[in-house]
Amino acid sequence: MIGVFVIPMLSDNFSYYVYTKGNIQQGFFVDVSEPEKLTAFTTALQITTVSHILTTHKHGDHSGGNQSLATQIGSTLKIVGGANDNIPACNHPVNDGDKLDDILPGVEITCLHTPCHTRGHILYYLDSQEESKSDFTITQEKGYQHIQNINRCVFTGDTVFLGGCGRFFEGTAEQMLSALDRFGALPDDTKVFCGHEYSVKNLEFGMMAEPSNPYIKEWHSKFAEMNENRVHTVPGTVATEKLINVFMRTRVESIQRELVKSDDPVKCMAFLREFKNTGALPGSAKI
Ligand SMILES: [Zn+2]
């Protein structure tokens, strides 16, 4: 089983430490922008070596700590990232479908190339060979949110957020549709760890885009309460995202009819992104 610690960085970024049950020393980090926060975490949890960083994409708020950690730790530090994404200090470039089997014992890690937010963006999907029958647990340990007993999970960077998706900086609506289709094809119980705490704002948008969806309202209240109690909203699940993430619902007929009067999901995706970017219905004057 997989365990994950959430390490907040910058204003609303999430970095993570990932390990397997019973072996907290042999783990990896995801998306490090502030090395000093990584050091504070390893000191607090008494983790003695930093051997791997998996980077979802090149943007500084996800990869800004790579170079100084590479300098500090040396060539034993493996920095994994998308082969065509210009990740700082990357010495282990990966492509779609690559497996990283030697990092966590008993866990298969698959790299999914999802170009759009950046051209080399990678999702990391982890599948544990040892299945737990009981559900995951969330506790606080030394000030860090700690999720245990995970059978499978995915680190989505800025491609998928809870209730939303990243901007199309280096890609198209068609590419985001295919990225979200791949994400949606993962098992329903896959836990979702995204790159930012945007959940409440995303669902505020979701309520505007699909006002008739009761799940969006329900989860908006849950997420808002979590934020008030200083609890991070991660992890989500693939099953819940299918219900509350409007960007994953571009094939739902009622949404298509309401927003674009067309059954083309690409058109619907482009419309939603534009709507979210501007805060106004595309084609109408900005409020
Ligand atoms: Zn980004």
C-alpha cells in the first residue's frame, strides 16, 4: 500500500512525499519548488535520503527547486520529467507509457504523457500490487497531512485539478479532451493528487457552468469546510471527478446543449476553458 504526505509550497502548490507501507525511508518527492520546505519535511519526519524527484512539468512552481537540490545532493539524485518539457536538472527523461519500477518496491509507476498545459506534461500513475481491503485514512503528522492505505493514485500536476483542469498554454482543447479521457479511464477508486489547492474556486465555476448538478454543490460545501478547517482537499478520486469536474463532462448531452448547442466535446472543452479564463460566457461582454 502507498502512503502520501502533502507538503504545501508557495501560496497554493502541493508537493508530495510518496512511500510504501513499512518503508518510509525509501520514497520519492513530486514537484519541488522550495527546497527549504523539503528539508523541513525530511528533518521533521527523520527521512535520511532524498533519492528521486518526479516532476510533472517545467513551470517554476513545480520544478523550481530541482537545480539547487541537484547541486546540493549530487548525481545520486534522480530527477524524472517529461522528455520534451525542458525540466530543470532532469537526468531521467520519460515518455508516454514508460514504467518506473525500481523506485518503490511493490508499486508499478506508469508515466502518462498528457500534452496541453505544457507540451511535455506527465501524469504519474501508481498501482500497488498489494491490495488493502479497507479504505484510505487521513491523519496529521508533525503538521503534515498524511494519507495512508492507498491502493492506487495519480499525480496530475496542472493537467487535472479537483473540479478543474489547467490552462492550455502549449496545447489545444482536443489535447485536453484526450488527456482527461486518459485520466478518466483510470480505475474509479484511483486517488487524485493535483498540483494546486484550487478546489473551492473550481467548483464555484462548476456551479456557474452546470447549475443543475447537485454533486458540484455538495462537494463545494465539503471543500469549503475543509479549507476553513485548514485541511487540504486532496486526495480526490477519479469517480468523484467524473461527477463534479465540468471539464470531464464535455460529452454530457445536457451540458453540450446548454453551453454550445453542439454535440462536439472539443467545442465544449474550448468553450469551458474560455468561460473559466474570462469569468464570462464566451461571446458575451465581460462582467
Ligand atoms: Zn503549470
